[in-house]
Amino acid sequence: MSVRIILFTGKGGVGKTTSAAGTAALAARAGQRTLVLSTDAAHSLGDAFGRQVGREPVEVATNLWVHQVDAQRRFERSWGEIQGYLMSVLDAAGVDPITAEELTVIPGAEEVLALLELRNHVVSGDWDVVIVDCAPTAETLRLLALPEALGWYMTRVFGVQRRVVRALRPMLSRAAGVPMPEDAVFDAVERLHADLEQVQQILTEKDATVRLVLTPETVVVAEARRSLTTLSLYGYRVDGVIANRVFPEGGGDEWRAGWVAAQQAVLAEVRQSFADLPIWLSGYRADEPMGVDALAGFAEAAYGGDDSLAIPESGEGPLTITRTSTGAVLRIALPFAQRQDVDLARHGDELVVTVGSYRRLLSLPAALSRHTVSAARVEDGALQVRFRFEQEEQP
Ligand SMILES: Nc1ncnc2c1ncn2[C@@H]1O[C@H](COP(=O)(O)OP(=O)(O)OP(=O)(O)O)[C@@H](O)[C@H]1O
Ligand SMILES: [Mg+2]
């Protein structure tokens, strides 16, 4: 049974928690067993529902549960061990197994924990819908880039070492001065690796989507556009935009009329920028939407009759590979990206795609291993990489 997962992200203060909580309240009313989970250290979910929420899921209404992930808990010890070892390896006598280009993220325990908690809930079978109230954009992107990046580390740093270490441990630790990890570290790494692979799989499946929350202000919209690009780079599907705090038209003084006009201009830009996505407008209310009823009302008004749990039609994800007569074309949707923002490199079986300050290491499928990159271009919001099959050299 699949679980509908929706993540809410956007710039600080735009209404992520309110939108996430509202969407969850609406889903629960429709009879879905719903969990809303927060990865944010601030305890705003509890505030929005007007309830104390703790380390375990709390039921705030029929079918509606809230879970505030506590980052400081149990995970820290084992992760600390792994991270400590990683550092000691990198430091050891000029050993630098990771080139600057490949070094992407050194993750924090909190982010890893939040992802694992999400996975536990998804596989538990307890929920039809899991809603995630994310931290502001940059942290969310770091979070979502994590499973793949960490998987890469683990395979590289630990995969190779484990094989070598078993045989050579006694000799090596005497000779090289490189600290040799204990078996317990390897086991912890392997478990974590498998878990994160599962997280990655869960989050890039069709029934997992990301919603962008924004307010009609130029800087906020600019950030939303950049996050759409980055989310796409990492293979996540964005299925809608919530434009929140829209001033109602009519009445009022010059000051208000000015704001209404300014917002309408930005909203026109939003419609143009996100033309392929539904844009749900939510009015600036006279008070803060708090409590289950107010939150459900907020969401109901925003979605305006649309099915807020619908899974988007578009069959293909942000990344596709198409065969051609001479090889294949790999396409990564990168909305808004310009040619000068995108950088591409190939290292063996990996394609390194950099967009602005974000980077993805793509393991090429085995089918492309004997292909060379013959061309690449950024066009119509996508990066296209052409691969040509290389004939074996005949002597
Ligand atoms: N449409 C609205 N009308 C009135 N108040 C709103 C509206 N949307 C959100 N608010 C209020 O604005 C405040 C911030 O909203 P919220 O906590 O949902 O933002 P956030 O994006 O989660 O913020 P953070 O980045 O701090 O997590 C809250 O007090 C919320 O009740
Ligand atoms: Mg919030």
C-alpha cells in the first residue's frame, strides 16, 4: 500500500506550517489516516494546533496525528561515531580520498534523523497520508540532497575500506597511522546506508511531491523559482504552489491599494513562472489560522475544490533517459536554469551536475557505461546530455 507524501517548503515565515497543517486537517476530514511531521526545530506545529506535541505522535483530531521530530535523540551516538571516524580518515596523514568536486555535503545528525523518522512512518503501514512541514528552503534542500550524497560517501569511503580492512587491519594500523574502524562502525554505516537508500526511493516515487509556499513578494518568488530548479535537479516532483497572504481587493486606503496592486503584479509573474503547476491562492486573513477547524478552513479555501491529495498526471519524473540510434539522451528538467548556471563533468560512471551552489552526483546506469558524452546543452528548462556508444577499438 502506498502512502501519499507531501512536503511543504518555502522561504521563512511564508506559511509552510499553516499550509502543511491545513492540508493534513483536510485529509483527515476526508477519512485519511493522516500524520503531519515537522523537521523544524521550532515547535510551530504544536502552536498551530494549539496543542502540546511531544516526541511521539499525538492525536489532535480524528485521523489526525502530529509528530515533532526530536533531533537530539537516540540517533546521535551512533552517527557521532561514524562521523568521527570519517573525519579521522580525512585528516590522517595527507589522505584526502574525496576531491573537492565530489565533496558535497557533510550532513548533520538532525537531518538524518528526520529522514529516518519519515521513513519509519511511511513503512509502518499506519498512515494513508504523511505531510511534512519542512524548515525554510535552504535547509530543506540540504535535507533532500542528503540521502544520495551520503550514500555516495558510504560506498566510497567505507565500501572500499571494509574489504581491505578485514585482511589488513593488524598490519595497517601499525604501519600507516590511518585509524581503522571497528566492525561496529561498519555495521552502523551499512544499516544507515540501506535506510537512506530507502528514504531516497520513497521520496522520489510518484506519490511523493513537494509544494512550494510563497507570498506575492519579489524576493520570495525569486527564491521559490530557485528551489524549483534545485528540487528538480535532485529528482523531486513539485506538484503545486500555494500563494499565501494575498490581500483581498477593494476598499481601504491608498496604502492598501498600493499593496494590492503590487501583489497582483507579482502574482502575474508567479502564474507565468509556474505555468505548468496549479497555483492555489490563499487570502490574508484577519487573524492567524490556529486550531484544527481554522486550519482545515484555510486549506479548503486555498485548494478551492481541487483535490489536495491528487497525484500529478505527468508520468515522467524530472530525469529521463531515452535511447537513440547512436546512443542515448539523458534529460534532467531544470526549470529556469540558464546555460551559465549549469556545469557538467564526468568521472567514470558518475555524472557530476552542478547548478549554482547545488551539486548532484548521478550514478550512470550500467547501460551507459560504454558510452561517451558527445554533447550537452541547456535548453527550454532542461539539461540534455547526449551519449554516444563507443565501439570496442579493433586492433
Ligand atoms: N493567510 C494568512 N493569514 C493570516 N495569518 C497567516 C496566514 N498564513 C499564515 N499566517 C500566520 O503567519 C505566521 C507564520 O505562518 P507559518 O508559521 O505557517 O509560516 P512558516 O512558513 O511555517 O514559518 P517558518 O519559516 O518560521 O517555519 C503564523 O502566525 C500564521 O498563523
Ligand atoms: Mg514553520
